[in-house]
Amino acid sequence: MIIRPSGRSTDFISPSFGYGCLYNCSYCYMKRHKPKGLDIAKNTMDILTEINNHCMFADVDKPNQTHADYTTYDISCNEDFALHAKYHEWEKIFDFFKEHPVAMGSFATKYVNPELTSYNPEGKIRIRFSLMPQSMSDELEPNTSKIIDRIKAIDAFIDAGYDVHINFSPVIVTCNWLEEYEYLFHMVNDYVDYKNVVKAEVIFLTHNEYKHHYNLTNDISGENLLWNPEIQEDKVSQYGGKNIRYKHNLKAQYINEWTKLHDNIISWNTIRYIF
């Protein structure tokens, strides 16, 4: 029942409604802690009560980059909520945020769940559709929704009443990564009509040493994309253990190149934060 500060995607991270994931993405930080299976919390109302009690006294200055008015909570830090919605009392959870005067719910997903469009949260639930080039997704995110389907879902979910952002995560540097992202940005530009409301968060890859060895041992593909020590350096994460990320000087260059390309094609897509 711990609520942690976030400050990037959201103001806070809520207690977990689910722990684990039924996808098997090669880079998933959740898999470092729970390689297989999914646990579902049965005390939904207790969690919502905790969020309610917390947000009424949370010291948050508004507006900020997470939202102009509402205190935002990531309800899916340890799972893919859209994929697992059928295991949750998801309408009860959405009702809580829809009716709450202060709190707003948010989650990232790689799954286009059409059932969610039957519900209108009146802008109090933000869905962040995770995007990367399809060739990378094919190798690193098996069985997830196709990238083009996630892009096309952006307008559909806005029409249904959701607040929708793009989650460019993880950004992975390869020999032709900018060419791949150029194609991706053009797809976003072509298929998103609500250009005035869709913002983005951008997170470059951080990989985990334990997950690296787990992937190799279990023949999980993608380590050739994820583990490249010649351009990466060690990083001890606040929550994730011993990790590697792109070297500081190189990462600054990568961020500049990626941002320049992004702004040349989809300058309307305001970047909330990038790191």
C-alpha cells in the first residue's frame, strides 16, 4: 500500500492492482522481479481508498508537466493494465478517477483493448500507447499489438473520452535507428488527427544485468539490440538494481539527433520529458 513519487510520467505511482505481465518483452523491467505469471490484487477498494487519502493531502504544484489541473497516478507500473483488464474491476477503478475531483489515472500499454472504448472516462484516464519501430517490436515485444494498430487507436480512444499520449519507450540505438524512427514518425503524422492534444514521453533504453543473463539462458531474443557495452555504461537504479544505459556523452548526442528528427516531422507532438 505504498504510494511512490514519480514526477515524470505521473506525479505518483499507486499501489499495484497487478504484479507481473502476460507479455514477454525482452527489455521489461518487471520481468527482472517476476519472470513469469501475473498476480492480481483483490483489495481494489483498499487501494482506491489509499489513493483518495493520499491525493487529498499530496503536496503537488499545479500546473506541471504531468497535468495542468489533476494529481496524476500511474496505476500500472508493474503490469500492462489494458492487457490484463479482464482480470481487474477496471470499470470500478475508472469510475473512481472519473468521479474524483483531484485524482487522475494513467497507464502505458502495448495492447489495443477495444473493450475499453465502451467506457467514457471523460478525460480522467490517460492511456500512453508505447511505440517503437515495428522491426524492433517484432523482436523485443512478441505478441503485442502491431505498432500501426496502436497508432490508429490514438484517435479512437480520444473519441471514446480518454486522454491519450505517446510513450516512446524504450528508444534503442542501432545502426539504422534514425531511419526506423523517421518511418515511425511519418506513420504517427499520417494517422493521428488530434494533433493538438497528443503529447509524448521519451525514455531511452536502460537494460538490466540480471535480465540480460536471464534472456540469454532462456533463449529470449533481442540481446543484440539491448546489450551493447561499447556504447553503454553501468548505472545503479533506484528501483531496478544493476543496470546499463547509454554512455552520458553519447546519450546526449542520441537525444539531440532523435529530437531533431522528431521535431522535423511531428513538431505538433509536444515532448513532455525525455531522458
